[in-house]
Amino acid sequence: MWVANLNPSRSAEAGKIRPVLIIQGDWLSEAQSRTVVVLPLTTGVRPETEPLRVRIRSRDGLREDSHVLVEQPRTLDRARIGDGPLTELSADEIRQVEQSLLAVLGIFRES
């Protein structure tokens, strides 16, 4: 989890300088890709999107309890990425993000 500058944003897009969860594969980073795929975090909760979002408790460099905006994946230029890493997700948090992201993408797995 890192800090990124999401400005400028449009309409309902997450903006501001805020924590983001990097979700792209390590092989892209190792290939020196100039972009990075992220999920923004928010401290605000909207009841209609709460089932998709994953709560991350404050710890390490993450100062406030936050929710991963799984429904807003975004590709950023690496120049937009700032301080970090703030913290790492637990195995359970990673699993929850993965399940929510698959639902957002319309990819469903049988348990």
C-alpha cells in the first residue's frame, strides 16, 4: 500500500492524494512498466457499495481505518506514486480484495 496523487479526477472518480493498493503482478513491476494498476482507499463509507469494499484497519503507516474502493481500479503513471509502503495486507485481506475484484469484473469462481 502506497500514497498516490489521483488528481485530477472527474465526477465520481476517487481523487486527492490518498493511499492506494497496488494490484498488478510483480512481473509487470520487474519488467519496468511505466504504469501501475491500483485500487484507491477511502475513509468514507457508502452503504450501497459496502459489500464490495474491503475494510483495512489502521496500522503501520496507514493512519486511519480505510476501505479499498475495489469498484474503482485505475492505471497510474509511476510518477503519481509517492510514499510507501504504508503497510502490507494480511492473507485474509488479500483474499477479500481478490473476491471483490473478481465480482466487479464479472468473473465468478465456484467455492
